[in-house]
Amino acid sequence: MTQGSRPGRGNQRPQGSGNGRGRGATGAGRSDQNPRSSTPRSGSERGTESSAGSWSKAHGGPKQSKKTGAPGKKYSGPKAFGKERFGKNLGPVDAVRTRPTQRAQAVAANSDLEGVRLQKVMANAGVASRRVCEEMIANGRVEVNGVLITEPGIRIDPERDAVHVDGMRLQLNADMKYFVFNKPRNVVSTMEDPEGRKCIADFLRKQGQSRLFHVGRLDYQTEGLLLLTNDGEAANRLAHPSYEVPKTYLVQVRGTLPSGIGAQMKKGIKLEDGWASVDSFRLIDSTPGHVLVEVILHSGRNRIVRRLFDEVGHPVTRLVRVQVGPIRLGDQKQGTIRPLGNQEVGHLLAMVGM
């Protein structure tokens, strides 16, 4: 099937400064000169401060910030990658649906074309059995190159065609790898360090992984979630400001926070390199001498969370990133690396228009 583009998913690589609206958290499209307040989040959870793992576990996986774009569609029937351990509770993916074109219908009706049958490609990717994949196609749950396909007989080129099931992108290239690294404190977010400090490569060697690079960075003292991959296009999009991928942090500060700090951070604070703000600010726990706060923001500027809290007079004593986009750290132990499940990869790629 001729490769096409996915409407409304931003297939072209972003250019420029990245001030355009993406598929990230609430408050997309803001500029440094025009800080805007974000819709506050409700609810409360209690956390602890014993370790990064306990923070994440107590936190229970924060809810996603509201995204822009079409609402996610709920699908009936067997779930794609239903037997996987990770990614089961990510919910529906925002998807833009189109009706099959006459050309797509003609291609689907011709089973003599070169290529591999769609249901076989799906089954080989681990979606479900071939019979269940055929049902998914017939029930309108599968897109090829942005076109809704309802005929199982269609043949595609797995190396060229983009397949989405329930809005999730299938990564058909087995060479592409995606991992979550729970970075400990006092580790450099690089693959080598001329000063001889611990870096990501030290942990990759222990796991038998190589030729991976990190998506963004965490500073030396910051702990938590780092995505590692060899998918250059996905890494570029995830790091690009125009896609505004939300990042969730647990922030510990000393003392008590005066009322109004959260509203001030959501409205915007002027730093030395321009205005910055958070999309969400929520008190998680308050104990004598310490306060634990959850903040969500989509900025990838250097040390942005620490600088925001420094500016309001409450320096950070501990900082843990627990979520990037749909990917959560959960109770993963510090210093460990785990592969993403297919559902997690599908959600992650869909978030950046792939």
C-alpha cells in the first residue's frame, strides 16, 4: 500500500522555535512573553520521602494533563497487546479517523498485490492472534497510513507503511528499542563523562545494552525517569518543544509553602532566560519541616523546576521525575532499565504524531 500521511498527526518534522501547539499538556501554545494560567487539577494523594521508588509507588502514577486534539475513542473487543504487563492502564489514544478512500478500497479488494497481509503483520507484531486481528480490522480499529481499513485482505509493506491499532502506532521495525531508565542521584545524563563520574553508559553495560541514547536530560542531582532509545526520529520529536510532551515531577522543599505559590507558578514566573510556568501544581504531602509537591510542565529548559522554586524562595532539596508523556516510572527500582511494552511505545509514538 502506498505510504501516505496521517492527517492531523504532524508527520513533518517540526521547524523553528517550537511555539506552535502540540499534543502535550494543558496550556499548549503559550509563549515566553505571554504566560497563561492553566486549569488546576483536583484530587489529593499522600506520598512519602523515603526513596524515589517509594515516592513513585505512593504516588500511584499521576494522571495525564488534558491534551489538545480529538478525544480518544474507546474500542470494544479484545485489547491489542492484551497480555502485556506494561501499559495496560494507559487508556485510549487520541486518534483522527478518516473514511477509506476509493483507492484504499480498491487496494484492499486486491489480494494479489505484493506485500504481507495486514492481519499477519499485526499478529507478528504481537497485537493478538491472526483471527482476532481480522476481527479488529473488520470492526474498524485499524488504520494504514491514516486510512481506516475494514477489509482483512489488504497487503502492506511493513517497512514503509504506518499501521495504527486503536490509535496506537505499531513499531514494525524490530531493530528499534525503547527503554525506561530510573536514574539515581549523582549520575550524569551522558554516555561518558571526562571527569570519571557515573554516567548512563555504566548502567547500560550492566544490562547488556548498547548504542542507545537518552531523550533529554536530568541534572546530576535529579532522579527518576529517562527514556532511552535508538529511534532518532522519535527522540527528536519527544525532545522538541512544539510537541509539548508533559513531564511530571515530585518536588521536596523544606519548611512550608505560602498560599499562592502554585497559582504564581501556573501564571508564570520570569527567569533570566524568559518566562516559565507549570501546567499543574498540587500538594501531595506536608510533614514537619518538609513539603512534597507534584508539578507537571512541558518545558525542557535546563534545570527549569529547580530554577522556578529558587525564584519563589524555596530551593529544592529533592527532585524526582516520575512520568514523561504516558510513560510512568511506577515502582521501578533505581539504577534499573526496563524495555517499554508495545502499548507504551504505541501511545508514546502517537503522542508525537508518528
